[in-house]
Amino acid sequence: MSQTQSLKDNQTLISAGQSFQLGFFSPGNSTNRYVGIWYYNISPLTVVWVANRDNPIKNSSSSRGVLTFGSNNNLVVLDGDNLLWLLDSGNLVVESSENTVLWQSFDNPSDTFLPGMKVGLDLLTGVNQFFNSWTSEDDPSTGKFSLGISSDRSPQIVIREGHNLHWRTGQWDGQLFTGIANMRPMYLYGFRLSDIEQEHKIYFDYTPINESVFVRFRLSWSGLDEFYYWDTVNAKWETAWAQPISDCEVYNKCGDYGTCRETDAPICTCLQGFVAKDLEGWGRGNWSSGCVRRTPLECERGGRGGDDGFLKLEGVKLLDTGNLVVKSSENTVLWQSFDHPIDTFLLGMEGVKYPEGGCMANVVDEGGCRKECMKNCMCKAYAYVMGIGCVAWVNDLVDIHHFPSGGNGVFLRLDGSETHHKKRRKVWLIILIFFAVSPLKVIFCFYHVKKCWKKKKS
């Protein structure tokens, strides 16, 4: 469509390969008119992008809407040599006569993440490209849920409800998101992480293994990240994957230092060495207050921390990093990771750095990771993950979810008194077993010697 042309309500623009269609539509039972892009020849109408989602043509009983170019060459929905192209990817592109892209819908997403799109954060400008849910099935205006890169600059995708975290994928390990239980490797989903140090951007895009099949991610108005594929045999959309679908997948369901298991009743318990902060609230099933440490670490009590130990948490979602904050004794913020988007942890996917240069990138195994964590009293837990390296947590531990299967091992730092009692129980158990078995050994030996003596005598 050229700059002198316009698209009226009763007209549509179809991509060259007849994959997508641009035009006016009314969602559900609404009479409002919107400009959108949807799949061509797929029923029911499946909209992937909306231009005027927050400014519809109200209560239109007649076809009177117009899509055209404004005086500043921007697209305008009404009650120069630029061209408007609808590509087979579903991307609506405005190009100059010199084929320069002036604007594209992929940079201004709605609720749908299509192959070729990017969800990402510009580390230099701080611009975070979010996807926003619809308000409801009948209303495509900006809803309360948004999806984008975590604001702490770690390579993971998060869903927010307003300003509050609702769900996260967990950190990317080079093949999959560690916080999604039993996720298939990247070659099936086709996810790719940008070269962060070269581009100074953190973004994900994806290319499906079978590009002839229509696939899409959509952020629903109820806060679900849903993955669909088009079933050509049955002519309908199939849901292949959706998150979060259980209570434990909701962000920090059990509060700080609380762990969530779907198979337990109740689903929330405190980690070993911790007790409920609000016993009365926990008794009512309100776990948001979380848990507090029962015995301070030795290094927190003025010691060197040599008596501190580690407890391995098996099969857990890698804990959230959050904003790593270092405070003085007067509660003044001395350092925080939000102020250091490039030189902090997880960049390059080779390891992590502590605040102010405590580099752990050279750690090559779990033993080295433990040693480095033990050196720093701020270190609350650590993990050594293939594809990522040594990850350490210096802030409170949040969003702890035990998976029914899969997951990673995270080593929780505890005071020695919280770990040694288990060792003592094991020692006593060994002693009891020894004394229980010893009389049997004596009887057996006596019987065997007596038998041999009789045989020799005969």
C-alpha cells in the first residue's frame, strides 16, 4: 500500500504468501472496530497484533474506519512516498522509497510472540520491549499482564501482573530455560539468546523446527504464557504448552526461604534450618511472609564461617537473582546490580561475578564454586550448572520450587549446627547397626569354627 492509498473498513491487505491478513475487526461480542493482523483462512479469527488497541473506533454499526498515512508518515487510524508491506511473517513494515525500514509492528508487539520477533532489553537505553495481554476476550486494550526480559538483566523471561512478578522461565543455560520443568531443548522450540556483550542487548527470538507449521506464543488475559500450533488435520489450534498452571509455578508462592512442592499438603514448607516468620499466617495458608533463619551463620556471628555447611536441595528451579543489594551497617545501599547492567553476573554465560569484582568466571567445577561461596559471608547459596557455570546468591532466596522431576541441585548455606545433627544421626545409626549385627557375626564364627574342628577331628 503506497503513501497515497488507504485501507477502508471493508478492505483487507493479504501477505504475498497468503499467511496473514490486515484489516478491521471486532473481537468477540464487541461492536468496537480495531485494525489488526490475523491468520489468513484460519477459523476462528486468530488476531496476532492490534494497532489501535487502546483507541478503538467506538460502537461502529457501519464500515467507516480508514487506515492511512499521516502527515508525519506515521500510520493513522481515522473515524510522502512510503510503502506499507504485510510480510508472510506477520510483520507489518513501513518502508521508505530507499527500502529503509521506518517502522514495523514486530517492534511494537501486542500479546502474541511470533517466529522472528524479539523479546528483549536494551542494556544501553534501558528500553524493555514487553508484550501486553488483552483485557478480555472481547477487549484487546492493554491488560494487566506483561511479558518481557527480567529487569535484573539476567537471561530469563518474566510475566508481571502490574508491577509485581507473576512467573519466570528461570535462567537460560544455552539450550533451555532452567525454570521450566522438562522443557524440550532449543532445537525443538528454536529459542536463541543474543550475543549480549557484542550487541549490548538481552533478547530472545525463536525459529520453529518446522517452518511450514503455524506456531505462536500468546500472553492470555489471565496471565498464562501459552504455546499454540495449528493442527492442519483437525483444522484447529492445539495448546502444546502453558505456564504457570500450578500454584507452585506462581512467583515466590511460599515467600522467602519457603519451598513449594505440588505433592505436599500443605504445598509450602520452610527450608531446613528455617522457621515460619508468621506462624499464625502460615496456619491459615498465607505463606507470603516466608521463613527466617533459625540459627545465624557462624560468619554472621563474627566467626570466620569455617563451621558453616551446605545442604543440597535436589531437583529445584534455579532461584531468582533479583536485585542484588549490598548495604552498610547504617542500611545505606552501597551497591546494587540494577546499576551495573553489563559488568555483573551471568553475562557471557560462562559464570558469575560477585559485587565489586569478586569474579567467579574461572570456577570450573562444583568444588570450586563451594570454595568461593564459603569465602564470602554474603553468599547464601550456590549452584554449578552446565551451560551457565557457577551461580551464587547473595540476597535472600526467593521463588523456591521443587520439581516433580528434573531441576537442578542448589547448595544452601547453613550454620554447622543445622547440618551436623544429621551427620550425628547417621553415626549413631551405624553404631546401632554394628552392635545389632556383631552378636550374629560372633555366633556365625563360633558355629563355623566348631564345624571345622569336628571335621578335622573326624
